[in-house]
Amino acid sequence: MESLTLEALTGAALDACLDDVARLRITVFRDFPYLYDGDEAYERGYLRTYTETPGGVLIVARDGRRVVGASTGLPLAGEPEEVRAAVARAGLTVDSTFYLGESVLLPAYRGRGVGVRFFAAREAHARALGGFTHTVFCAVERPGGHPRRPANYQPLDAFWRRRGYAPLERARCTFSWRDLDEDAESPKPMVFWGRRL
């Protein structure tokens, strides 16, 4: 862990690690609660949003030269309409809200403060851009009795609350992807969390 470093990448600087981050996202998101059956081509295209959107950022965690974690963020105005509309329903202004995308980290590196550093780095990026009053993110909502829920699964709600985030009660939408046991994509309910910067 002594060699673990975090670096904030923006614009074309993201290109060099898109393949590594795409593979990492597929690996981590296979686990509950996402159960995501993804592919690298889609992931690379998705990650280009952060390359092409002004203000987008990718925080990369490396152990030596190996990418072991990544976290994304961009101005909410760069997100799809359904995401912008969900946040607006919670009473936040799109232009003053910074959206925190996903954070992924290999299991061997969890519980060592990297998640806290991911939040701090993205919030610092939003502050440096200026004009943002809030940060928000969303997470999939799975039923408590989901058949693939591991017995030792711990939701991240308490971790998010310690970072100062709270659920945005009126902000909800759906994202579609293919679960590991599905033949086709299906909509998944997403819940939003936010805080004042």
C-alpha cells in the first residue's frame, strides 16, 4: 500500500488509462449490488464522456503502475436528461451541481481509506472548477431479499453519511443494463444522494 498513488486526470490525459479502467469497472461491477455483465467496448465509450465533457475528471488509484481503482465526476450538465431531471426534482440547480460518477476499487485495497480519498479528490476538483454548490451521485437500489445478495453484504449508506451525504428523496430514475443472469438489459431503480459543497 505504500506505493498507492491517486492522480486526477482530465481531458486527453484520460486516454492512456481508458482500457485499464474499463476492465476494472467490469471486474468490480460484476459483484452485488450491480451484477453487471459488461463489455470493454461499451465501457471505453462510456468513459469518453469524462474525456469530452469540460470539467470531467477521472481519479486513478495505482499500486505502482497497476490501476487498482478509479473514480469519476463531471458537471451535472454533462449527464443524460433523465439524470438531470431527477436531480432537478430534488430542488437542485443543474448548472450548480457536480455529479460524482462511479468509484471502483479492487477488494484487496478496500478498508484503507481510498474511498474517502476518492470523494475528497472529486469534491476538490468541483471546488477548483468554481460555481458548484452541491455534489450528488446515485446508486442502484436492490431489494433486501435479492437472491444474489451475499450474506455478509454491507451497504455503503453509513460510509456515504459519514462523508456528509444524505438521500435526495424526490430524486430517482432508472438505468438499464444486463445482469449476470439476464438475457437482455432491464431497467434498474437508482436512488440519489447529495450534499452541499
